[in-house]
Amino acid sequence: MRLSDFLSYPSIVIQCHDNPDADAIASGWGLYLYFKEKNIPVRFIYGGRFKLQKSNLMLMISRYDIPIEYVTELNAPPLLITVDCQYGEGNVQKFEAENIAVIDHHRVSQTLPPMNDVRSNLGSCSTLVWHLLAKEGIDANTDTDLATALYYGLLTDTNGFAELSHPMDRDLRDELKVRRSDISLFRNSNLSFNELKIAGEALIRSEQFSDYKYGLIETKPCDPNILGIISDMFLEVDTVTSCLVYSILEFGVKISVRSCTIEVNANELAGYITEGIGSGGGHMDKAGGFIDRKSLDELGIGYNAESIHDFMHSKMEEYFTSTEIIYVKDYKGDLSPYPKFNKKSMHCGYVDPKAMNLTGIGVSIRTMEGDIDITLTDSMYIMIGIEGEIYPSSIDHFEKSYIYSDEPYTFPGEYEPTIKESKSGNKISIVDYAKSCISTGKRTVYAQKLNHRIKLFTQWDEEKYYLAKPGDYLVAPIDNPEDVYIVRNEIFATTYEEA
């Protein structure tokens, strides 16, 4: 779906959810400006029981002259676009319209109209609107007010960028040219005295669990940023290396996760807690997410403080007790009792860092799976797997397992990975330098299908782990059995066959 698809409608109303936040206001305003520029009569509205009062939002609206209207009645427009929400949901007042479209980033909770663009893996609707504008050839950086608003929308919806998970979110953060003084002003108008008391009361009720050095706190309903403030404070306790803070809201539970130990990736922990019942993500040290109330109801978990506390506690205990940690440099395991498999002959891609003049340079590789920080050498290649996944390989290992191909390389993934030089910030497309290769089918490995979770720290990066879930495989070459690695279940079935 493209924004230009809507230009045939004689007029348009853009509606964000009731009691809108910065992300809803910024993304709705971005759409409003697009249609106004195209000379389409357009309105930007919200409904519900209450008018906006939050000081940081009122500042942004007045400073940028955002024409958002509070309405309780609406004559059916030719087209109603709900932004940062889905038509018919409980948090958005229902207005009749001749046609409905949805632009959102939340989890799909009901049947969507045919005209929709919902990206549940994005951290904010501002990111989606920024992307849609770019598809129409519009650079948000030509309007500093809009760029700053979209940036602030992502900032607040991801708890100060702590919950960034999709590379497109990180691209918005890195590429938008914003007015930093405005961001500072908005952020420092964000905490009310009542919210300060909420934080204090929550910290008094905090719980610590010494076996795994984690903490747990429930807060009263509050802005997501307050959860982050409480989490940050809790993590400063010397006996806490990771923590979960949560708030029970009307439609679900908002969570904030923090970690200061490499054995717990906050992004991964948030995903574990919300898997199948919501969404979660972020950084290694800061993350967050949301658990849908309907999903808790389906699990038979009572929507009350005691039941949700028990659920959160059990998820944290389960997380720590069900996971094995492997450091490859110290690994002394033996996979020889497990079946042997041969790698199938298939096309994939590789990049030689020398072609990019990046050997000996620290870089950050941006991928769907996250950012990989590594120093490239002239003895390694950057491999691109069959689903676009990125991993380093020594040239020696490569030449034992692959042959070079002259066929043009075509990237198979959703998001094309990029390399950013750590010092200069220069950004380079990996795909522009990628070449084809073919696995020889001669590499034989032992493979253990896992019935538990594993965190594996590779020799390439001892600060970040690769995660294996039940059903994935722990793999070791028979000629180097201590060089273990992880292959996801779906990729293993495609790339390996029993020897």
C-alpha cells in the first residue's frame, strides 16, 4: 500500500487513538502534511472521553502548530485513515466512514480492512510513516519540525530508544536531522509530580531474587517512560543484574526490562516474556514490550495484580532455569554421539572486506537480527545466508565449504544489511559488494536437535550471544568438533541432509 493510492478520494480524515501519545500525533501529522501538500482536503482528529493534557504533548502541538482536533461526532468522510491504531479497537472511538484504511505498528487484534499497512515488528508508527513518505519521494529532513516530531515519536514509543528492534527504527534514529533543543525541552517536560510519586512507591515494593540476581516490580498505570526510569534506578542496586518492571493497563501489560550482564540480553528477555502473547524488543541493556490482555485471557490468567505477578515471576524463573550457556572458546563438549549431516549444495552470498577497504576497521553491521559490532580482517568474509542472515567466516573455512560463483548475487531477505564505520559513520550497502558462492555439499557435521534453550558466545564476539530455541540445532564440524555453532530449525532443514 502507498500513500499515493489515496489521492483519488475527495477528502480524508486521519484519526489517531484516544488519549494520543507523541507517536500517534507525529505519525498522524506526517500523513496530514502529505495530503495537504497534494491539495486533498484533510482533517486530523482524535476522540474518546478526555482531551489532551500532558505537558510534553501540548508543547509539541503548540510549537509545531499541529492541527489536531478533539471531536465527539463526525460526519462520515469518503476515507478515514486510522493511524497508530486499528479501526474498531477499544482504544479508538468508532466513527462511520465510507472507506477505512489502517496504518499501524501494533499487533493485529481483529480483521483488518483491505486497505492496511500494519508492521507489528516496528517500534513506532512514526517509523512506518517515515518509510511511506520516503516511498513517495519525500525526505522528512526537508521539514525539521516534522523530522523532530517523528524522531520524538519513536523515542517515546521505544522508551528512549531502549526498545529498538527493527533496523528501520534504527535507520530513522540515525538519519533524521532533528532540533535537539526541542527534544530536550519535550523530554524534560515529561514527568509530573504524580508520576514521581508512582516511581517512588513502586521502588519501595520492589522484589529481589538472589539465585539469579534479578528484580521484579509492579507499578501503578503510568507513561511507558516512567517504567524506564524505575528500571534504570532498580538496576543500580548492587545485587540486581537484570530486572523486569511492569504496569497493568486497561488493554494489556506494559513491561520494561534492563540488564547489566552479558549473559542476559534485555532485548531477548523481553521477547521471551512476550512471545506468543504480545511483542517485545530493544537493546542488549534496555528493552520493553507489551502483553495483550486478550492473550492472557486465552491462557486462563486472571487479569488481576496477583495473577499477573505470579505469571511474571514464573516467566523470569523459567527464563533462567531453562537456558544453557556455552562459551565456544572454553567448549569441551562432544557431539559425536549425534547424527551426521552433510551441507547441501546451494547458492548464497559473501562479501570480501578488502573490496570495501574496511580491513582492520571496527564496523557495525546492521541486520534484521540486530547490529553486529566487529573488526574486519583480511582473513575473513562476511557471509550472507539463504534468508539474508549475516555471519563472519574465516577464508580458510569458506574455501573448505564453498566454491566461488560468477552468477550475479540477489539478496533474499526483507531488509538489506548495511555496514557503518564506527569512527567515520560512513554507511555502505553490503549487497552492493556481495558475490555469489555455492556450498560444496562436502562439509559434514554432527548436529544435536535441541530440547532446551542455549546462549552461545562465539569466538568472534565474546560480548554477545546467539540464541538457540528448542527445535534448533547445535552443530559442530567433524574435523573441528569444538567449533560449535547454532543453526535455526527452519534453516537447518533447508541447508543440511542426513549423511
